[in-house]
Amino acid sequence: MSIPISAVLGNAELQGKCPVRDVLDHLAAKWTTLILVALGERPLRFGELHRALPDISKRMLTQSLRDLERDGLITRHVFPTKPPSVEYRLSGLGRSMLVPLGALIDWAAQVHPAILQARQAYDAQAA
């Protein structure tokens, strides 16, 4: 990390508008990571995305896509067909997120058994 986290979080000018918090609030949303990973493979239409993420409601998928488009992480292309069809793809900014996101996914997969074990130990002790 090039900037110490304490310098970012401790800066009084950034209180309430911390860039780290602002970005991570969106990236940590429930569906954001899965949508970015799905679009990292190839551009997808709404229906394809919904089939790739069957547990997300159409309403939540729509809102998540709007949020990602607003943040500049994806682009939306409307085809002049009847009925209109829409394709979503990662923007350059969205593609730049795939490397750190991939590292986080790899880390999560690696430590998941230890986290499950820690939860079981905690729950057994708390019971």
C-alpha cells in the first residue's frame, strides 16, 4: 500500500468523504463483486446476467447495474432492436478492479476453511 491507511482515515478533511470508504461502500455491496466477475468474462445482456446470478431479483440487479454504471465501472449499450436489448460490459475502470478483486477472491477461498472453523469454535464457546 503506497499511502498509509492512517493517513487517509485520520485526515480531518476527509472525514465524511473518505475516498476509501466511498469506493468500498459500493464495492462491498452484496452483488457488486459477483456482477463484476461475471462481466469480467465477457459482455452480457440483462437476461444473461440474471441467469448467471439466479439468487438476485430483477429489481436488485437493475439497481446494482445502475450503481455500477454511475460509478463508471460498467457501460450500458442499447441495441436498436425491437424490443430493445441492452448489453453491459466492464469499462476500463471496471477492468482495473479485476486484479485486486481476483486477489481478494483467491484470499477468501484460501482462508474460508479457517474462518468456518473459527466460527464453529466461537459458537460452541458462546453456547
